[in-house]
Amino acid sequence: MSIGEALAAARRDAGLTITQVSQRTCIRETIIRGIERGDYSACGGDFYTRGHIRSIARAVGVDPEPLVREYDATQGTPQAITAADIFEPSTPIKLKERRRPNWSLAMLVALVAVIGGGILYFVTNSPASPTANQVIAPAHPATKAVTPPAHAPVKPAATALQRRRLHEVVIHLTAASQDCWVELTSTAGTLIYQGTILPGDSRTWVEHQVVDLRLGNPGAVALTVNGKVTSPGAGTQPVTLSLGPALRTAG
């Protein structure tokens, strides 16, 4: 029995459709159908084919390693690094939908802080008017009036939105002409996102901790970190980036 026949039989035994397997693995239905027919041309090379076989096998409940070894023996070329070593978690993990920050509330808080800072500035820097009991003596003809030095302007305190942005990292990734396999984890190893981003698709993450971003095809993506364009590297060699509010290093 071929690799595709084994995967198709396991899928049917598990009571799953190709659409359901695609939703579980983030792999396009056309690629899954091709693998089940023994056609790997849409996978994008041996590196991605091994990763797709592992993801599909785990989704339908079979051991992926014998299938990957059969693929290497019949189709692929052995490589020093595999997709599973970089991207695949040890057990399937359900991705949770992340809540988007309430920008309307944050902007309202920022506006109130700016207005309050402006009022404080004008109150503290306005010249005091003389009271009824004060007598202003005329300047002596021979005395030249001396203007006291002006106080340096008081800068408004940092707004709540500015303070918040100092403690978060905003990551925006767009795939260009090719697929890119992406995995985002915390430094403790907790999986935040894992899947394939198709050409023309984009993903945005807002995190309040240092995270590791793994890219299987870095030359095919455009990456922006905290509003700044960042180069993840060229070519198809997988890379790992450590990103944080004020940190970026490549692994």
C-alpha cells in the first residue's frame, strides 16, 4: 500500500473528510488530495512534503515515521534537517483564538491623558497676577530691568498607550510568491501558532513577552516587527528569530 493509499484509508477509518483534515492541519485541500493520489508536485519540495505527511498522519491517527521513511526511500532525498525537528509539536495542540486589544478604549485613555497633561502644563506655567495687597514698585530710572529666566516647559507624562506599547511586540508577516511554514512559540516552548501561510496571506500577532518565530522559507515573506521592516533572511534555509518589545536576534 502506497503512502497516499495508507493516509486515505486511515482518514476514512477515522471518519474524516479532506476538508476536516485541511482545517486541522492548515494544509490546502488540493495538496492533501494530491498526496493521497501519490502526487507531491504541489508540496513545494521534499522539505515541505515530509512536514505535510507528518501533519496529515497525526491528524488521522497513524504513526508518521514509517510513511516518511518510505517517502525518503522512494521519492525524497535525505536531508540533515527535517520539518518535524523545527515545526511539528510532539502532540497535537488546539489553537485558541486570540482576543484583539480594545483599541477604542486605549485611544480614549490616551486622549484623556493628553488633555490632562496640557491643562497641567498651562496651569503650572501661567504667570501669577498681583494681589490687591501687593505694591509694584516702579523701576529706578538708572536701573535696567532684568527679565527672569523662563522655566523649561514641562513635558506631558507618557500616555497609557505609549507605556503599553513599550511592553509589547507587534509582528506582521505576509507571504509573497511562495508558501511559508510558520511556527510561533514562547521562550518556554508554549505553541502560539503553527501552520502554512499561503501566497498573498498575512498574519499579525501582538505579544507581551519574548517569542521565537520559526520560518521554513524566510526568503518568501515580508516581516514587520513593531512597525519596522525586518529582514528574516534570504533563500529557503529555515531560520529562528527571537523577538520581543526591544529584542531581535536570529538563530
